[in-house]
Amino acid sequence: MTLSMLAHRDEVGLKDGLLLVDGQWRASGDGATWTHRHPATNEEIGTFPVATVQDVDAAVQAARRAFDEGPWPRSTASERIRVLRKYSDLLRENSQQLLSLLALDNGVPLSFGNIYAASVTVAADVFDHHTGWIDKAGGETFPPYQGGDHLAMTFREPVGVVAAILPWNAPFLLFAQKLGPALAAGCTVVLKPSEYATFAVLKLVELLTEAGLPDGVVNVVTGPGDPTGEALITHPMVDKISFTGSRVVGRRIVEASAGTMKRVSMELGGKSPAVVFPDAEIPLAAATAMGMVTMGLSGQACIAQSRALVHRDVYDEFIAVAQGVGGYMTYGDPFDPGVLASPLINERQLGRVLGYIEKGQEEGARLVMGGNRLDGDYGNGNFVAPTLFADVDNQMTIAQEEIFGPVLAVVPFTDEDEAVRLANDTEYGLGAGVYTKDAKTAFRVAKRLRAGTIGINGFQVEPHTPFGGYKQSGIGREGGRSAYEAYTELKTVLMPLTEAMM
């Protein structure tokens, strides 16, 4: 039977979206809308406004007023804590509805949405963590350096109006990683969700209002990069841009930020290696790497270990286990608890991934399994079978470029030095995995890898640790104290304690 999402849409009660400007939900200025198509079926699910340049300006102006004149940046620590603690509770209470909306947005199955890193719970935990910094992240005092009777001290103040731009693949986590520290620090925000995952984000924002956040502190503009995103990143009243997405857009943001010296935090993807040594638990290593590119998001995750660098002594065993894991994946209705993997987000991404698979074969990689679009009952959706390539040279396109699909490229190596060289031979540096039973090897290799987060014999997301990349994987970190401080300005105040100025 052909798959359909329309009954789920009606059961969830999905309503068409609106913009949020200064506490008011409204349509776009010119009435233009975006029609969302579900990636599993390409059916029309709902619509939301395409914010015009004028709509974006109204949202930024509202955020500016809320920052310059409103109560939130001037609120006491206890007031801010009370609102954000209530918000964390509301997230947990509304978890199932939010997961259902996300399944209608991007097709991620509910079975995966309940895994911690993709869940509403992790978003609530991120807000809890950053709320904890509100009354703790202060400044410093310094003793006089040049002599004389005076005080030197620093203060942390909110950076101002933040443009927060979300991707479609992990909106719960990334909404929290951007708005959690921004709101805790006292900033105001103009939020742009991805046009491919808008409805769940709109519900997240509704809950902020319910928690007691004042009008204008968070505003929402919906729509694609052109015109909505471009108008937001170029607006002169925006003080900071926080973005997760592609390198192409990241480079444009750097260009756009230069004119007014906007602060910028960006996470721009990766081509993360799994480095598998001969003493590793091969079933664990193979299941982790293949699972990261197939289960849940079908490899549409920036941190996926999409390159497996495997010692030649265990190469064949790794390939066999990875093939078995790929064969275990199930597809279809994301509301079905037996479904483990999602479709690709849109037809453009479907064509892009199939093009990379073709390129891998042309360049001489051995296709072990997959490589095809699913047909039959899944033929109307953007499904690609789990794909495994062996005998990959690290210079091949499929080993160098971020595919963002269910494709694992396996590269052989002979010794530790070669493994480290291959792992670092990429423009990216977001994450990596090291698989070995030897603690010295694990830590030695982890220190040598040029990547922001290294998992040893596994990988997980923690709400209180920094996350971000080296090289072209981005600028700055999300998570932890460093993320909170990234939404502040550091001010130095000097005060003499005598009549004469120093």
C-alpha cells in the first residue's frame, strides 16, 4: 500500500504556520507562502509565510527595542531563571507532540526521536545547563598593576540582538544550543528555522511565550535563504549570527558580517573519520559507523562518521559487519515504531546523494551494498538504500566531500601514523571516532586528530560540553560555559579610589 502522511497530519492537528513579530503571530507582508512537502511521500503537508525583507526588518526592530528598552536584558538572575526553568518543564511535558510535529517536518522516525541526542529531553537539558550559568558567569577583579589605589574589574553583558538560523535535521538540540545561552545571557533573538523543519520549531516558540518570556524577546521569521535568510544576516541591527548549516552559506555569512563586524558562531558540517585499530571490538566499531550513516537521519547528520579508516588486519570483518547492519534498516511511516531510518529531506538532496554514489563507482570504489533509490511502496519518497563502499582511496570524492546521506566509505590503513594522516587529510574537522582497547593508543590518537569532538569506542552528545569544529567545520563552540560566554561582551571598568585619576 502506498505510504501517506495525511492521516497523521490530521491526527496531530497540524496548522499552517505564521510569523512572530513583537508577540504577534501574523502572515507575511505580501501574503507569500511556502508549501512543505513530506520527504517520505512528497505530499503537501502544510504552509507557512515567506518573510519578506520588510517582515525581517520588523522582527529585528522588535528584537532591538526589546533589547534596548525591554525588561529581559535588565531582569534579575532569579527572574530569568524562573522563566527558563519553567520552559524546560514545558518541553518535557509536550515531548510527544513535538516529536510528532518533527516527524511531519523532516520524516525522522519516532523510534529515533526518542534517542537522547535527537530528543526533546536533550533540548530541555541544554536549557537547564545554560540556565545554571545565569547567576554564576560573572567577571573578575584585578590587583593594581602600575601601583596606586584603584580597582580594575570586568563585567559580562549580553551581546545584543542575535540572528539564530537553524538547520532541518536536529532542530530540538540546535534550537536549545542557540537560544539557551542567548536567552540566559539576556540577549534578544530573531529566529529563522529551516524551511524543511518549521512546524516543530514554531511549537517550541509557542512554549516560550507560555513560560512567560516577554514579547519581542524571541521573534520568528520563516522562509528560505532568499529572501528571508539573506535579509536577516545582512541587517545592520543584528549584533551576532549563530548558524548551523552548509559551508556555502557559512562563507556568505562571514562576508555579510564584515560590514558591521557582527559576532559569528558557525557549525558547518564534517567528514568525520572512524579510526578502527586491529584490537578494537569490530562489531561495535562497524555497527557505530554504519549506524551513524543509516539509522535515524540516514546519514544526514554533520557528526556522522562517514569515513571508516580500518586496519587491514580486520578490514574484511569490518565490511561484513557493516553490511549486516545496513541490511537491518527499515523504512516507511515515521510514526511506525518499527521504522528505523528516514528519507532524504528533499528531491534535490536525493539527486545529490545518488550523484555521489555514481561518482564513487566511476572513481573505482567497490560498491558492497545499496546505491539505489527505494521503489515500490516507497517510490514516491526520497529513500536511498544503505550504501557501503569498500577499497576507497582517501582522495576519492566520496572520501573528501560531505555526502549527507546513507553512504559509508571504508578506507584501509597499515599503521597508526598512516591512520592519523588519512584522518586529518580533509578540509573538515568536526568530529572523529577512535576504536581500540588500548587506552594509550586511544588518547595518543585523539590528541593527534584535528577535530573538535573525539569519541573513543562510541560517540554521544552531552549538553554541558563544548561542540564545534576545526578548519572549515566552523567557528566557535556550542555547549558548555564557552557557549554562554559567546553570547556576552566582556567589559572592563577602571575606578580610582583617590581624587586624582590614574
